[in-house]
Amino acid sequence: MNDIIVKYREGINDKPDWWELVEPVYHQLSCGTEICVPAGYVTDFASVPPVLWSIIPPIGKYNRGALIHDFLYDSQYGQDDLGEYEARKFADVEFLKICNESNSKGKIRHKLMYKMVRIFGLSAWRKAKQ
């Protein structure tokens, strides 16, 4: 597992918290497939509204989970084989697994974040299709 190395990006889509990968990030998914998030990929890590940053900041010990989750959504990973619902659920469960592996003390926070992506993530998934 390699480090996540990013540079700050200003003024993308009027959000203050965008980051660009300087080096690719490799990750083996729970299904056994290794993915590569390429250098140049842009993420906001955890997509948390600024009003909630004091409770769940967009950057934390869950960065890897958030990065992989963003990439799975943006690439629509598994949609052709699994369909929209199952592919999105896979990405969300993968997020939870990676977060818990990264920080076993944050399981309650990670479960809350997982519930939020299950509830509010559909629009982001569908937006990535466009």
C-alpha cells in the first residue's frame, strides 16, 4: 500500500477542498482486483458539507477509503456486470471496509459516514455517468 501524495487545488466547482494526486495510488479491492487511481485524479476525499466539518472533517484517517470510494463512483466500477444498485453498494461497502482497516478506533464514525453515502450517494453516482 503506497502513500497518498496530493497537491491542493483551488477553485474547482466553487468548493474549497479539492486535491490532485501527485502519484498513482494502488489498492486491492475485497473482490481481489487491484485498481490504480492515476496521478492527476482529483478528489475532495470525504464529501462532507462545510457546515459539518467540525463533526466529520473532509480529511482524516479515512482518506484512503474516501479516495477509493470517489474513484469507484467516478469510474462506475462494476456497473456493467452488477447493475447500478449492486455496483454502488459495492463501492459503499468497500469504503467502510477500507476506513475500518485504516483506523479501527473510528468504526462508529465510519458507520455514520457509510450510512450517509448510502442515503445521499445516488445523485453523485448518477452524476458520474454524465
